[in-house]
Amino acid sequence: MDLLNTLVDKGLRRESPTREEALAVLATSDDEVLDVVAAAGKVRRAWFGRRVKLNYLVNLKSGLCPEDCSYCSQRLGSKSEILKYTWLKPEQAAAAAGAGVAGGAKRVCLVASGRGPTDRDVDRVSRTIAAIKEEHQDVEICACLGLLSDGQAERLKDAGANAYNHNLNTSEATYGDITTTHTYADRVSTVQQAQAAGMSACSGLIAGMGESDEDLVDVVFSLRDLDPDSVPVNFLIPIEGTPLAGDWNLTPQRCLRILAMVRFVCPDVEVRLAGGREIHLRTLQPLALNLANSIFLGDYLTTEGQAGEDDLAMIADAGFEVEGTDTTTLPKHRADALAAAGSGCGGHGGEGGGCGPCGDAAPADAVPAQAAAGATVSAPAATEGSHADLVSVRRRGAGTDLPPNA
């Protein structure tokens, strides 16, 4: 297919495809999806070989967020029966992070629900970073605390945060359809603040929220312009109790086409296969490793993921290898540019995703972790075309007394 040959050539040169070419990837048929994966896989292997970087999420504070993001189980007014707890103590967070590191994670992502951190919250997270680095000095730390205020990015970097995550999620044109309590411009500004402070920027998208092909291409081209070092690709997890609970708009083949389009537009960037891969890609997950060079290990913020040991087996069976701490994640030109900007983190040894706005101090009525740990939730009844039976609310790991999935 001439289109795919053209896109491979452009990807190897770090040249952007046209919008029309990106749309054409999304418009390919299911019969052509293996050809699309094979082509994008050439670009992925050229820049990242057969390495897979493992990342591990630690939810520092769960639930009761004042923002109204329609996709999020922690949103204002959410009826989702998720874990709700106030800030983990630094030693609790370090223990949770240690489980991920023991499972092979190279990066630990520290996330907290809320609009954005107070200065006191930044102090809390700084102490948590210190506790983790004391035990695992080589691990990368990515903070995801929501909208940043002046000076907070610099404080987080000084505390040892290597990266900051804040996803654009969807196109600017449709952003107001999913969130009204902050703007698309707010999100762009926060990513730019992180970059200005010398941190590695992490920003991605959520597919499956009813967006058009044009919306997907718009947000990915916006991400290319913003130039983050890592781009998490989330697939909507339709959690009961959220406005998008009934939105089952994705097939495994469409997910693969979306990932391929992202790889062609962002050829030399760490593309992370993030939330929702298990329920939407299902048995085709191994094929996605030919497109993404990074995944989350184990569970997500409020939902359970595939067993950590199954993640590792999948990587090995597909002919890939877990990236070690002695290997630089990013291609040399990106790692050098990041080091020159002051971060020093190309995702390599010795140096330090899908989450919404995060970080206010927890409301007084937050549910203690111990009270929530033993709760059970019945799986929602599956509707036609859905896989709601695959969505499990997280009841283990951070904020509970049960061992984590790592």
C-alpha cells in the first residue's frame, strides 16, 4: 500500500504525515489492519528496538475530585463505588512503588485526585518522592497532580520529579463536551510549565469518548506540536457511575489503527499503551506492542488491570524484552535535547499516565483506606456490544491492606 510505504519513510525521517494521511490510517479496513501494524511496527523498532518500558501507577489520593471530567470515576458527583481515601503517607507510597519496581517498572507515576496541588500538597509529594528515591534511587518519578500554579513545577523538579503528566485527552474543539470546570488551554499551559521547569513532559489522549476521526487526528497533531517525550494512549474505561458508562465505541482493530496513527505522527516519542487496553484490545494486546514501546504494569488508578505476571509473559511471548534501568528509553537526539533543557532524564538508569486533573487536599469526608479495602462491587450487567464484565474496580494495592498487582 503506497500510503503505508510513505508513512514508514516519513517516520524513519521524523517527518510528520499530513492530516489526510493520518486520517487515511484510521479509515483503513479491518482486512488491512495487520498491514498497518506491520508498517507502524517498522517505525517503532527503528527508534525503540524491541524494548518495552514498564510504568507503575500509585494513586496517592483517590476520589472526591471537584472537577467534572465525564470519563473519570473520581469526578464531582461520581456514583462509582471506587476506593476513596486521603493522602497516603510517604512510607505507604514508597511501599506501593516498591512493588512496581520489583515487578520491573522503570518509572513510578504518582497521581492524586483534585483540580491541582496546593503548596502543602507539593510538600507532601516532595516528601514522598524522597522516600521512594531513598529506596530506589534509579527509578524515574512522574508526578500527575493536575493544574500547576506558578513555581510548583520548579519545586517538584527540585524534589526529584523527572517528569510531569497532564493529558490533553481530546481535541480542543470537543474538550468542552467532556469537561466544564477547566479548559483545554489550562491543560496546555500546565504541560508547558513542566517543560519550562526542565521536566520531561508526558501528555496523551483518551480514545472512545464518541470523538470523530478528525478529533483524534487533531489531538495527536496538537500533541506533536506540544512535543512531550511520552504520549500515553488511553482507551475509555466505561466505569459504572460515570456519564460515559454506556460508551462502548471501540473494537480491537480500531484501537490498533489509533495506536498506529499516533506512532506515525509521533515516530520517535515514547508511546505508552495505557488504560483500557485489556478490555478493548483483549486478545490482540500483544499486537499493540508492535506500536507502543511502553505500558503500565498491573492496575490503574481506580480499576484493575491484567495481572502483572501476565503482562510480563505477554511481552516475552510476543518477542519483546523489558527495558532495563541501564538503557536510555528515548532516541539519542531526544535524550540529548532533554538533558540540555535541564531534566537529565531520557528515561535511563540512574535518573528519574492516564490520569485527570489531580491534587487538592482531600475533603473531610474522604473514606479511610481501611474502611474501603474490604468492599465489594457487583459487576454491571453487560449491554450489547459492551465488555462491562471486564471492568473491575480496584480493591487492592495503594490505599488498601491487600497486596498490589505488580
